Amino acid sequence: MENDFLMSLLPTSSAQSWIGAHDGVQEGQWVWSDGTPYGYTNWCSTEPNDTNSKEDCAEINYTTNHCWNDRDCSQSLGYVCAKDL
């Protein structure tokens, strides 16, 4: 449900946005930026793959079935933030 909501916020183009998840502390142990573990994932097929041992941040990708991809954290992308309602 949250994944669908995020996709409704992205433009209908080749948009990618950071979602605030990373495994920078321990490879393969994905957590949200506030350190909490997550219970839902929507990784793209064969992801996360840590290409060249440099992909420690997660993006949501509009062009690949709205799934998640791990990516080099130094890339400049848009981002989404959580907000309490």
C-alpha cells in the first residue's frame, strides 16, 4: 500500500527516488534511515545485488515495475520522506 502511494507521487517518467533504506552498516542488513528494520520489501528481480560492492542505498524505480533497486549512495536522486499523519 505504501509502495503504491509512493508511486502516485512520482512523475510518470523515468523517475527514481531514494526511499530511505540502506545496508551501509552491515552488508545485507537493510534498515530505514532512522535505524529501524522494515517488514515490507519490493525488490526488483535479482536485487539487491550490491554491484561492485558499492550499492548500499535503496531507490524506488518508476520504470521497472515500481520495484526497489540498490544503488550507489553518491548518486543524486530525488527522495521521499515519512510524515506522521
